[in-house]
Amino acid sequence: MGTPELGILNRREFARRAASLGIAVGLPVPGFASPSSKKKPLPPSAAPMPSIGGADSLRAHAEGVGLHFGFAVVPELLDMEGARTQSTNDPYTRAVIAQADILVAENAMKWSSLRPTSTTFDFTQADKLFDFAALCGQLVRGHNLCWHEQLPSWFAKTATRENAQALLTQHIQIVAGRYAGRVQSWDAVNEAVHIPDGRADGLRKSPWLDLIGPEYVEMAFATAALADPQAKLTYNDYDIELDTPEQTAKRGQVLMLVRRLHARGVPIGAVGIQSHLQATGPAPGAGLIGFVRELAGMGIEVYVTEMDVNTHLLPGASEAQDAAVAEVYRNYLALVLPEPNVKAVLTWGISDAHTWLNESSQPWAVRADGSRQRPLPLDEGYQPKAAFYAIRTAFDAARQPVAIGDITKSPSPDGKATADPFAPFAVPGSPSVEPKPR
């Protein structure tokens, strides 16, 4: 007789019951009933490993210091029935249950996945993700409502200056409205800043900018706030972690964008720092912490939203990769987690068996020796690597403050210091509507 079905549990209760049932990736896995042919079988040499579930999981260690931990998932790979009956032998599903208290869809909630035609929606995989999360006592991040990439094939021929505003607002109303009250945070706008495009306001020359104008950013946030008042609305971006000239400049433009939105009363509640980091090259430092503290001054939370560590330039075998990747996780999380407005850490996947870095043929993802990258906490056999333990240790020390040196407020756009760094100011390209009183 099967185990009775789970009801919807709170996160701590589910973790307790999961531990009692042995739902931990660290147990030997004799095989699995795969719901998708895309899954990779466990290597024959995979050996039993120590328990990393229950109280030993990343989920438990993060919750212990008031943080959320999770990762991007592919809903098609989740064994929903096995999770419901507490009988799954699928290592991917077991890892998701054991290690995360918050999930985000890798692709299932992007325009290209949800919009097969201009007049229809396909919520199959997105619904599955929300059902799985509810079953397992997990939160969900929404990713994303407005982005210039992964637009459906019909978009270029259908979207015009006359209908683009309606396309964007209706999409947000329907998608955010469908999951209203069930989303911890929404990436309302994703990757809108691109300095090489040469605009004074730093905005990327995208289909949304071309068809609507710079006001599309505020429009997306305002529409999302009406559709789901409970979700924390987030601006999410990459290449803002380092203190290189390029990333410092981009980080400054992102800060200016957030300051404009905040000053105008736009309901932005968080900034997502994607954190796709490199195993080689410069490391994040004081500039990033200054940015996080500027956001704290506006009452804005920070989420590490897509962390992984790229080793395409790192020579050496898997042992060298694992050591370098763990060091990046250790140092980066030790830098950012002491900041009290940093509330969540998500990696872009949980196992090296499923990572975009090994699916890409781009030069920035391919290793010279042809070996696969190892950017995530678990290896391809779902065994914990040094990165897993580095993350767990960083969580345990998360709220111990570190000294970053003399971090000052950012100057105003004219380069002069300002007594109120969050005061409204005019920026070329911004909407001409007067700022709302705060």
C-alpha cells in the first residue's frame, strides 16, 4: 500500500517529514523512474555518500539564519507523482525536495515558453512548478515578466508601436494574475541596462524600448503590482558584481535606474544580482557592498538570483575545478551575506548534470580541454562537491559582519555629492511625468 498523499505543508514541517522518510540526496540511489528522457543516468561508479538532507541540507542551514536558498529548476524533470507519494527514487527530484526552500523556473515562465501564439498561453510546466512547490512547502520566484530575450517567434511580426503596450500589460496581467498570492518575488524587468548601447539613461536598445519607449520599465512594475500586490517586485541583472571599470559603470547605471524608480514611487522591492561568476580573474569587492548598502538605504532587498561559477578559462582536471569553484562560492557569500538586506541565494541549477554552461557552445562556456564544467553544488551523480560545503559553511556564518573599508555614497549624476542620494532628479530619456510624492 502506498504512503498517503502529502497535503500542502509549511516549509519546516516538510523538511522534518522529508528527513524522517530519508528524502535526502545523500542516500544511495538504486535507479529512478524518469519522467523525461532528457535526464542523465547516474554514473556506474557513483558511491553512497554522507547524508546531506534534513538538518544537514542547504535548505536547513539557510533557514537557520533567516535566509532562503534554492535554485532554478526544469519542471519537466520533476517526478511529481513520486514526490506526492514520498516514493521517488529520481535523484533530481530528491535534490530539489531536500535542498531548496525556494524555486525558480529556468525557462518555463519566460515569454517563449508561455506564449505559443499571440493569443494563447501554455501554463502546463509553470503550473507543475507551482503545484510541486506547494506540495513540498517551497516558495516560488517568478522569472520573468519583461525581457528582451527569449521572446516567441511570432513577436517580431506581430508587435508594433501601436500594440506593444497592450501586449506587455496584458501578458503581465494574465501571468502575474494567474499566480497572484503564490509568488515570493517577480522579476518584473530583466536585464534592461546595457551601457554599450550609448544611452544617457543606460537602458538597453531592446524591442520594448524601441516599441514603447523608456517608460516600459515603470509600466511593467506598475502592472505587476496591480496583478499581484503581495509579490516583491524585482529588477534583475548580471555583470554588476565586480569592481572592473565596465561592471562598475553598469552597476552605477543600475543604481541610478533603481533610484529613479524609487523616487517616482514605482513599487520596486528588490534587486536581483545574478552572480554568474568566473573561477578566474578579479573578484567582487567593496563596490558591490557599497551598492547593496545603497539599496538598503532605500529599503530595497537584495537576492543572489542565478549564481554559478564558470571555469572555461581554468586549466586542470575536475579536482582543480571543484577547488576553484568552492573558493568562489565561499568568498562571494562571505562578502554579501552579512548585509542584512540580502535575503536569498539561488543557484542556476543544483547539479552539474543540468547546467546551461554545459549546454552552450559559446566560447565563454567551452573549456579548452573539452571537459564539462562543474559550476554547481552537486556533481553529475548528485554527490556533494566542495562547493556544497562551502555554501553551507557560508550560511552558518552569514550574519557575522565583515569590514569592507570606507564605502561612501554614490555621487549624483553631475558628479557632485548630495545630502540625499535618493532625491528625485531628471535623467535624459526618463518619462516626463512628475515624480509621485513619497
